[in-house]
Amino acid sequence: MTSSTVTDLSTLLMIDSTNSRDRDDAFAVTPLAEGRGWAVEVHIAGVADVVELGSVADEQAFLRAETRYLRDRTVPMLGHSAEQAATLTADAVRTSLRVTGTVTTDGRLIDTAIGRGQIPSGRCAPVDHAQVPGILTNPAHPLHVQLVAADAAAQVLLGARRDGGALAFYDLTRGWATNEDGAIVPIAAELRTVAYVIVQELMIATNEAVALWCVEQGLPILFRNHRPNPVAGPADELMTEIAAAAGDPGLFAKLRGRLLSTLRAATYDPTVHGHHGLRLSAYTHVTSPLRRVADLINQRIILAHLDHSPTPYTGEQLAALGADLNRRTRQAREAKKNHFKHADHRLVTQEAARDLTALDARTFHKVLKSAAATGTLREEIAAELARRVDADLLTAPDIAVLIDAADPTWLPLQLRILDTLADTHPEMGPSVVSVWRQTHPDQPPTDVETRQNGAAHHPLFAARATHLGVRGPWTIAAAKKPAEQAALWAGLRAQLTGTDHPDTDPEWPAAPQNPQPVAPPTSADPGPAISPPPHDTTGPAVFNLDGAKKSKALSNPIAWLMSLAQNSNQAPPEWEIRTDGPAHAPRFTATVSLAGRTATAEATAKTVAKTASAAALVEAFFARQ
């Protein structure tokens, strides 16, 4: 027994490419009186009436799962002959799955009805995507009224989806859109008109209507379920990020990659679990039975139900079909990721063979990442890293990659770069640690411990960082933030060298006694304020080091000298740094001056030379005691 069929004489629009051979759908949209919305009629090609269960075309459909669109050819899911027998056309009668309903002005598809349809010859009108903008602006065109109505209904449906929290984005200029799951996918150049939005929104509404109808009927089909990932972020924030990144190809590519990694893949299941990406309670795939086997499976089940015929699949078979499609989808996603990974690796290899000084920051970062993961440090990479750090061109992501290089040949350069940036860009330390943490979520975060000492009007702060279980040395500064910044650099250095610093407490520098204490005022009227005497720079100053311990001073000689100068009313110590040798193996000579006394030291790293010169000056002060 078959169900009754419905025919109509209004024109059905088939929007697709002019040369398309697989037209799945056709629709008509009619405005309702008094602006109450739009009547919608959608016909889906009756592929199940042409492709019998167990036929050769059916076997091909299950093997291919979907039509493949390659650069030079198309591989139809059903094969050419079955596809041409089932595709919608303006020249022949076709059976269909017919979906009707009303799109309200607030974007809901209501009063839906599902049934069999029959499309007479001549009722369908093919329309190319490129023709639609011209028809919309030409009131004299015979399809103008219908397309204007379809565009208006699609825009209302899109607005309702966005209001409901769906990640719905179209960029027809640059050729990007979000798919059902929320991933950003390219739009083929020939489809980048408003016609793309019209078809997408009407088909999403149709798939939802059929899913809800099957739920009401208690009819098991392959529902399209999409579960949320709690770390993906709210849709409104993602929309803002997409809009902000749209004009920056590099940033946009990173955002696409992040969405692909955080958004879970949708699955086919015989039970309903909702669709998070579309923010729908029920969803399925029925609108592309020529191109997707899941749609053909669902159409067979629905048409059998309408015909009061036995279901073509048992419950166990339906569940197995869904599981198999999900498995193949996962394999395809992994293959695609690996393809792009290998393509990117080939590009990086080609770029690494070029003049590294000509690479932009993003490309050099990829080259550095590849080099750090492959083992021995190559001479050209070492020279370019040395050039970039001296030219202040390295970024926090570069350093985060650099400290992961495990081959021992990298260590001297790693230490040199860390020491240079700790001296020239101490503020970069927290950024380096943050970027490293984002790329190693399975590792413990870098921990920073802080202490405070001294009087309230003249405090000192000590900080120590622990990176990958290795404790760095205590660093001391007159403010908390600089102490923490220095501690992070020192902690990274300690982990690279494997030098753990188990000291429980910091070695605070001794507070030298002021040789000329100021007596308290003897009268209630202190008189005019008296400025402190200017810093003495005419000759060596005499410091009172009674009670000071050389061991504590040498534990952090730079901080100790700064504290000594401040407590003795002297100008802070000043360093002069001279660099000699080749760019990839420089020698640094540091000379420190304080209150007329100087000391000099040499090392392969700027910070080491600076610290050594401070230690030499400390030794000189204590030698004069």
C-alpha cells in the first residue's frame, strides 16, 4: 500500500550550479497575507524509489558513503546512471519526499506536514547561484517575487538561529561559513552569493522539521546528534572572534584550527540527543539523498512509514549503520588532519632551505618548531636565532618552542637567549610561561612562590619559580612584579640545566647601616624642608658594612649592590656591556660602576657577565673592610 501523493502547479526553484548533475532539492516560498510569514514547500528527490535496497547502486552508496567532489572530477555516490534516474529535473516527472510548513516572522517553522510528492515535468526551474543577486534586484524577472520571499524567510530563520545561540557565520566576500557543527569551512567561489545562505537556511529548517516529525511519530531514523564541548566557549564570543580575525589570514587560520580541535564531531544515532552546534532539540539529514547515504537510509525509512510498509532496517541494523558511518567519518577527519599536517611539514622544509633572514615571523616560527623537534641544532638555525635575539625579533611563542628542544646541542644557545631576554625583556617571562602552558596542558603549571622582607617604607621581594619540578634560585627586587619576572626566567634556566635550588628561604641582602643617621627634630616647628645631600660622584664613597655578610651579598650581588646604593644615598650601580666575537658565539664584557668604584667580568652570556661583575665589586667592597 502506498500513501497518497501531492502535486502543485507553483514553480519550484532548484538553486545549484548550472552544470550540476545531482539536484537533491527544490522549493517554493510564498508570502502570507498581512505579513504573517511565509508558506514553504520543499521537495527532496525520491531516490529511494529509484535505488532499491540491495541493488548495485545501493551497494555503491554504502561503500562510498557520500559523493566526492575532486578538483578535476566528481565521483557520484550512486554512480552516474542511478544518479541521473533520480535527480530532480525540469524535463521529467519525479517522485519526492514533500515537506510543507509555515515560517513565522520570528523564525519558527510550524504546521509542518511530511508526505509523498510528485513533481510534474516543467514545474522545476533551475537557477544558478550567480543569477540570484540579479533576480533579487530585478522586479520584472518572473522569479523575482519567489526569490525575494525565499531570501526574506532565510534571513528570518538565520536570525532566529543566532538569537538561539547557534554559531552561524557567513562571509560571502572572503568565502567562509560555519557548518552545522560550528567549524569554519570554505565556500566554493561559484557559490558565494546570497543564494548559498537561502539554500542552507531552508535545508536546515527542513531537516529539523523532519526530525521533530519522526520524534512525534516514534519513528527511529539516523538522527544527527552533536554534543557540546565545555571548553569551546560561548557562540557569541566565538562570533566576535571570527569577525575580528576575518581580515587577518594568519589569525583566521589559527582560529579555524582551534575550532576544529575543540568542537566535537556530530554523530548518527537511532536515538535523539539534540544538536548543540545548531541549538536544536532534534536534527537529522534528509535533504541530500543523492549525495549522502545517511539521507538515503532515512528516506527509505520515512517513505516505508508513509506507505505503511515494513521498515527496511531492524533496530540493530540501524544502530550498526550509524556506528559504521561515525567510524568512517572519524577516519576521514584524521586523514584530512594528517594530510594538512604533512603538507605543512613539506612547506616548512622548503622554507627552511631558503634564506632564513627573509622569513616572516610566522614562517620562521614553524621552521624553528620543526628544527627543535628533529634533534641536533643546525648551524644556520643557530646563527638566525642569534641574529633575531640581538635584533629583538623573537616572540614568546618562539621561546616556548625553543625551551622544548631536548638535544644537548641546543643548550648553550638556549641559555644565551634566556639570559639575553631576562636582561632586555624581563616582562616577557610570564608570556613565555603562559604560551608554553597552553601547548602542554597535560604538564603541571609553572609555580611562583613569593616572600617579602624589610620595612614597610623600604620592602624587598623575593620570588622563586618551579618549572617541571625543578626549583629555580630566589630572585630579589624592590618590587614584587620584577622579582616574579626574574624568577620565571631563572626557573626556566634551572630546568634546562637540571640545577635544582632547594633553599627553603631566600638569602636577603644585608641592610647596610647609614653612616650619618638623621636626628629627630627638636621643636614642633620643623621649618622648611631640607633636601637630602646630592649623590656623591666625585670620589670613592666609604660604606659601613658592619653586620653585612659576604655570603648573602654574593647570593644575589646585583640586588645587594642596588640595596647598598639606596641605603647609602648613592646613585644606583651602572653597567656598561661590550660584545665581541661572532654572532652565534659572542663574548660579553660587563663593567659595573658604583660610587667611584668599578669591576669587570667576561662571560658567554650578557646576564652572566653582568652578575659576575657585580660579584667582583662585592668582593672588592669586603676586601676593603
